[in-house]
Amino acid sequence: MEAKFIGKAKLTKQGQLTLPQEARQDLKIDSKSEVYWYEFNDILILVKDLVNPKELISLVFSKRKKK
């Protein structure tokens, strides 16, 4: 798994963000979808399904095994 840059979003005065179109398309997120935010060491993680935080951190920050 590699990181993929999707784009940037600007926070409005009301605290709203727009999820970039490419991310919405890739993740099949529409206007009726809910997304979930997690914070870990000053990193925000957005997911489309609710997950156990310990499992999420393990998945996102696991080290790849050397071949």
C-alpha cells in the first residue's frame, strides 16, 4: 500500500471542507455517505467505514517486511 496524493482542501469559516472529486470517485463516496475522522500523532485519517482505532493504526502505520 502506498500513499496517493489526492489534492488539497481549504477550510471555510464555518469549518467545512470539500473532499476532492478524485477521492470521492475512488472511494465511491456520494452526497449521502458518511465519513469518519481519526487523529493520530497530529495526522488526520479519513475513512469511509467505521473501524477499530487500534486496527486502523496497525493498518496505516505498519512497516512493510523487507524482502
